Amino acid sequence: MRYSFALGDQPSPWLLGMREGLDAVMRRNGHELQEGSPVGADLVFHAVAAERPRPFRRQAKATFVVGLAEGPRPSADPLGQLYPILVRSLSNLLIYGGREPSGERWAYMVTPELGRYAIHAPSETLWFDEVYRRLAPLATSHLVIDNQFDEDLEPELWQGTRVTDQMREAARVLDSWNLFPAPYPIAEILGPDDYRHLRHVFGIGGLSYGNLSARHDRHRFWMSASGVDKGKIGTVSRDILLVKGYDPSIRAMRISVAPGSHPLRVSVDAVEHWGIYEAHPEIGAMIHIHAWVDGIPSTSVNYPCGTVEMGQAMTELLNQDPHPERTIIGLKNHGITATGPDFPDILARLEGRVRPTVPMS
């Protein structure tokens, strides 16, 4: 993996120290520094001003951007103070930190899934090793964000099916349980230019947590779109999309839509659900929410949404489950995915068991 730094013309001593430490730990772990322009790098460390964060303008959707912001230590609610910086800088991960008067380095790492971790270590070298341990699974995974839309949806499916009707009803139920949080009004946080850039790069209209999918046939499944109000999903070939596969040659999900439609991008988790449906034909539907159920098995690494690695980790958990067709698995520091024959079955097993706070570790 090639990495680069975009620290501006006059980086602070803290940023220069971060560059030195991050460069050393990246090299120790076999990554290659891209000299000069950061354009084209797989991973970019991008300095942002906490009070006026500006995004790094990606040239490729798969570029992973780590925002680096310096400031005073947050008070009672670090996530509430730092999450808007992450969103406004359009970063995949934010490292916000500084130094104590004693010289000790401190930082918080913040993820789009509302993860927030304080970095602790007894020495400078070990501190950067801990940063890398947290960073590597996120930055080195393979994100599948593109869609290839084919206007080949059968006419009898243009208005949907009984399954898509059930999806709409299940979404309304989950919304009534307040399980589709949108913690920050992204259109209000971002200026018009940055909001347009977000829509262009990620193909979404905002942050909307959770998704639903259901099998249509052996190799195709219906799934909710990204960035829509899940409590009000409606139109087939726009809010509800028929996924027919993953094309590794272009790292894109293939979607069947009706001619002349205007589809949104399918949920970023589509590649994960595709892998699970292919590996487990007995599974009929899935619900993913950023919430938790106690006593469930969980993945050991917090891979980002929409990565091949997350799908592989989820499939491995399901492979170990005696009843993968009716189970609930945890995604570390992220949420849960519940499987079942259909949405009513899943909802019946979730009701009364879900708690909104995901444990962080």
C-alpha cells in the first residue's frame, strides 16, 4: 500500500511529529511512502484545522483519508465535539490530538460508525504502534463503493414484490424503535461545495445508519439504498435495488434497474450481504443496525462498512454458527447483523433485546 502526507505549507510541531512517527510505523509494517503529490496514494494523512476543517479532494473513491487535527483535549463528550470535524473534513478516520504540558502525546481516533478510541501507550514508539494497530484494518481493507447499473430489471419487478413490501414495513418498525440514527445533519454541517463533493465521491445524500436486504432468487437480492431515510424507503430502482452480483474486475456491485430510472447507490454493505447470500443459500433476509444484543459472537476486527474483509469476517462467524439461517452476529465496535427466513421473523427475535449503545473496545 502506498501512503502519502498532505500537511500544508506550515505544519505545526505536533503535525511534524505525527508525520515522523506515522512514517516510521508505516515503513516498519511494509508500506511504501509516495513522495510528492498525494494524488493516487492508497492512503493519505491529511491535516485539517479543527475550527475550519477542509476536505482532501480525492481523485479516486477508494482513497482512504485519515484526517489529522490538533487541538485542546475534549471535555465531557469527545465524540460530540470531534464527529463534526470528521464529517466536515470528509475523512474516513480522524486522529485528533495534542501534547500534555509534560510532553506526553495523546489522541482520539474517531470513525464514521461512531467509534471513538483514546490512544494510550507507555512510550512514543509503542504509542504509534497502537495507532497503527487501530488504523491498519481500516486503511488496508478493500472498499467496494462503486455501482454498475444495468437497465435489465424484468417488467414484472418494476413495482416490487411481496418481499419489497415487507422491507418497507420492517424499515418502518425499526425506525419506530429509533434504530436508524442520523446523529448529525450532514447537509447543515457541510457547505454546498463540500456537500456536492460528498455526493459525488460517495454517491450518497447523507449519513443513514443501517440497512435491510432480502433474497429474490438464488443469486439476486433486494437491498435498501444508501443515504435514504430508512423509515420511508419506497421506490424500486431508487430506494430499493436488486443486486445481481459483484464484479471484481471493476470492484463494483452490479445492480438491475428499470429503464429510465434514477437509482441511488445501493447500501455500502452490499458486498458483504452478497458474499453471505452466496455462501448461505438458506438465509432469506438480513437486517443490519448500529445497535447491540448481549451475548452474541462478534468479529474480532472493526473493518469498515463496504469492505471485502468485513464480509469475509461475517461469513466466517456464520460458518461457525449451528443455525446461520436464524442468528445474530456482532460487528466489533459497529453494530449487529441479524439473519432469518424473512423480515417478520427477524423483527420478532430482535424485539425487546436490542440496546442502542454499541460497546467499544
